[in-house]
Amino acid sequence: MKYELAKTKNVRRFISAVSELRNRPMGVEGMGLLWGEPGEGKTTIVAYAANTMDGIFLRANACWTVTAMLGGLITELGGLPRKRRADMLNDIAERLMDQERVIFVDEADYLFRQKEMLDSLRDIYDLTGTPVILIGMEDIARTIQDSGRFARRITQWIEFKGVDLDDARTLAEAVCEVGVSDDLLAYLHREAKANIGRMVVGLSRIERLAKTNGLTTVTRDEWGDRPLYFDQPKFRKRG
């Protein structure tokens, strides 16, 4: 498999949204939200954007606290964590005033478990104007809309949905080292329910079959009834 970013419609919309936030006119709010179901490629594109744009990539987790978040931010900015949160917040704000960065927070759903984390992130944005992009699961957009103070700062709302067949072809050409016929690609797209994560798994298995059998292209007939990915087992309900 090739490690190349597939420039799907979702990816192009996200890159465009980040660019608009970075170059927004004065007076326009600069926060963004990316959301979607698991396997839609959110983390992959965010890591790519943070790397190519010299952004700050933070990944929230179940154990995150305000101190952990501020410590991660200040470390990414070249500083050292402090004991007092207020000192860290002020240091972060000063450093961001001197650096044109974008803050990406993946797994942002965890921020809503502790209101102080959201408030601290909003304070950093309000003090510096640094673009902040939250990345979360499919329910995060509704949660944020229920929070008026936070929602009004978001001017870029990007939802990652399942890819279409054109995007599936873009993906196959970007990551697969062998050819995939149109009929097999359509079958993969249907079986994966347009989920890009599942499609990547399927493409890796298609590539393995081709290399094992000396094929340059794999067709639907050649693939046969082989499983495209290992799905979760299904169990009967108890009782």
C-alpha cells in the first residue's frame, strides 16, 4: 500500500475551510468543527493538515483535564508546563501572538465532560484569535449548537460523509499499488457502505491477492466471494 493522501471531496472541503479560517477578514470568527462517523478519515486529514500547515495537533482522551490540555499546548509551543493554570494560559496566549498557528483538537467530544476545558480553549481563542478546529464524532455538532456561546464562534462546519464512487476511485489510485477494476471497486464501495476506513482495509486485501497471484489488476470475478474486511461478529441476543 502507498502512504498517500487521497484528495477526496471531503478532504478538499476541509483544506479549503482551514485556509478560509487562516485568511479570514478582521471581525470574522475563526473556529471550525469537523465531525462524522468513525472511519470517515477525520484523524488522517487533520494530522496531514497539522503537519503541512505547522499546526498544533492535540488529541483529547478520557483522562484529559484542563492542566493536561494546557500542558500539551504549551509544550507544542516550545514552552514548559507550569504549576498554575493561569500562568500556562497567559504563556500560551503570549506565544500564540508571535506564531501564526492553527490548533487542531481531535476527539474533542471529551472536552464536554469538563466545562473548564471548553472555557479555557475559548479564552485562548478570544485572547489570540488563533484558529481553533475541533474534531469529533457525529453527535458533537448538535452538542455545540446547544451551547450558544461556543457555537457563535464557529464559522466553518464540515461534516465528513461517506465517499462516492469517484472518491472511491481517487482513493484506490492513491493507496493501492495494483489496479482495481470498476466492477470490483463498485462492489467494495457497496460492501463498505461508502466508509473510507473500511475501503482501505478492503483495498489492502485486494492488493495482497494481486501480489500473491502475480496480477496487475483485480476484477470482481477474480475476487470472488472472499471477505473484503473482517467485520465484528454477530451474536444472538440473550434471553
